[in-house]
Amino acid sequence: MTGNPRDHLDLYKRLLLTWTEKINLIGPEARKNVDEHIAEAVAAAEMLRPAGEVLDFGSGGGLPAIPMAIVSGDARFHLVEADQKKWAFLKHVTRECSLNAVIYGDRLQQALKRFPPGLLFSLVTSRAVGKPEEWVPSMKAHLADGARVALFQSSPETPAMPGFRFNDAVRLPRGEENWLVTLTFHVEHR
């Protein structure tokens, strides 16, 4: 990314609000608290320190992935979003903010089949998408040893998953029911 991250965050906010007037990228709560949502994503990036290849699943309107990508110059983000209108927005904002990102207009299972062989993620993020115990294990073949999965969710709880160790649960600044839960992946046998 070239330019000042603050300018790119402001541009992202303007584009997000403008596009949301035409298509439903984010809901009323997120529109009302867009600055807090962006600040929360930046705070998460400071905690997680994304580097290398990063996957965001269910990217929607780009929260938290786009602000995280803006402030994480050592990472290349891969955003997976099945909704065509949201996918188009993500492509547009990625170009406008000169982000090091690849956008996949697909469901996770289809995107996994399209990833280049040998592509391993150091970090996977997702905000309230499905049941983690159903989709996180499907990521194993695409995770580097020690990769982290960061789940933005309403509870500090997450079910145990073979091959993944609970790392931490941190309350995020935006209210009582906003948590960042991290798991660490460990390769036992490949």
C-alpha cells in the first residue's frame, strides 16, 4: 500500500457508507458506529500483527479485513465473500486503497479449491460466520504450523477442535458482547 494509512482508512469509511446507501453492505448498528468498528479492526491488527498470507472468510463489507489490511503492510490479505455485490465492493475498495489483497467471489469450500498449491496462511480471521467448529477444521491443509485463527464473536467461548489450541479471548472495545478469540494450529502429521 502506498500513502498514509489514516487517509486510506478515511477513504474506506467514505466508500463503505456511500456503497451502503445503494446496497446493504453493513447493517444499521455498524453504520451508526462505523468509526468504532474501524477502530476495533485497527486495534485487532495491533494485537494480531498480521504478516505473510492472511485469509478473511465472509468478508462482507470489509470489517475487519479492510482496516486490518490498511495498517498491516507486512501481510497479503485474501478475502473470501460469496455475495456478488459485496465482492464487487471489496474489489473496488482494494483498488482505491492500493491494498495488497486478493478477492475471491466464492464460498469458502470453493475458494479452498482455487487457492494455489502450497499457499499457507499465517492468520485466518472471520467475524461471526457460521459455526467455527464446522469450517475451521477445513482450513488445516492451508495453514502453516503455528497459524492463528482469530474469531470476532459475541462470546469468549469456542468449542475444542482437534489440531487447534485455544490461545486467548480478549474483549474488544465495542460493547460487552464483542470478543476476539484466537486459536493456534499445530501440525501433527502431514
